[in-house]
Amino acid sequence: MMAGFRSLAYQVRDARNDRALRRHSLRRCLERFAPYGHRATWWHLCDRHGIGPEDRAADPLRLVAALEELEDARAVWLEYERQFAARRRREKHDGLRRPEWAWGGSGDAVVRCADPGVRPQGALGEVLRRLVAALESQPGTVCPVCGARELHWPAAASAGAVWAWDGPVCAGCGIVVPRPALADSALAGGGLAGAA
């Protein structure tokens, strides 16, 4: 049986565990929730909390601080999913079967970074709060995370592999902008570089 997020978080905090196990448990938490994708989220946490990505004996206090940031972001996303499910139940009851604004994330990554080395600034929870606010409002014409106007479709999307991308990539913070957060005018090329 696979350990869940909370069980792994407990292992990160457990001072009886050696540093290598605590680090490994934090990495395994990312198998359950990695908002930028596994590698990008790991690098983000390492950068923000002074952890060497390959350091098997990282400072436990830094590991716990990284875990707390990840837990905050997870709480933001779980609340969004709870509210989304409640809205969908009401909408289905009222006969609306296909919402235009829906966004359920992309596997484990809810705001995937096209390049793991290019990520939004700030705490994960704050980034997700900005994304959720954008998803719960009218679609816009800029990146919901950093406000950049320059959005472009990756080369793979223009070559026909559109299924691999949920939206254009923000030139400012590197996220793949969810289509529901963008107005049709933005998706049709208003501000998009290299749109197909």
C-alpha cells in the first residue's frame, strides 16, 4: 500500500527519522502533489528553502519549512477542488452539463511549468491563490500568475502535438497558462506569440 501525503508529511517532521529518510519523504510528497510538476516543484522548494537538490543530509528545519510551503499550497488547491465540486453539483442539478470555465489541473501538476528551471516567484500557496482567483473570475488576457502579456505556444503545439499542452506558456513566469483563465481574444492570438 502506498503512503499518502499526510503520512509522508509526518515522516518529514519525525525527528526520530534520519535526514535521508526525511528528505526522501518530502520528495515522495511530490508524488501526491506537485503543483508545477515534480522536478519544477522540487527545484522551487530547494531554491526557496536553501536545500541542495542532491543533498541527502539536508537540514531538517529546511525540509520542514519546504513541507509547510507545500502543505499550504495543497490546502489552497484542495479547497478550490471542494468548491468546484460543490458548484458542479449545483450546476448539474440546474441542467448545466459542460461549464466553460472548468479547470481540473493536469495530472499532479495544477500549474505546470514548461521548463522546470523557469518558475513563478513567491510561495506556492500564493501562486495558487492567484490562479484560483483567475479561474473563479472572468477569463483575462494576461498570465493569471504574474500578469505578463507575452504568451506563446510551444513549438510542439504548433507541430500538431497540442494534446501535450493545456494552454500557452507565459514568457514571464514560465507556467502553461490554463485555457479557462484566458479570454477567447487572448487564445486567438491577441498577445500570443507563435499561436497556430
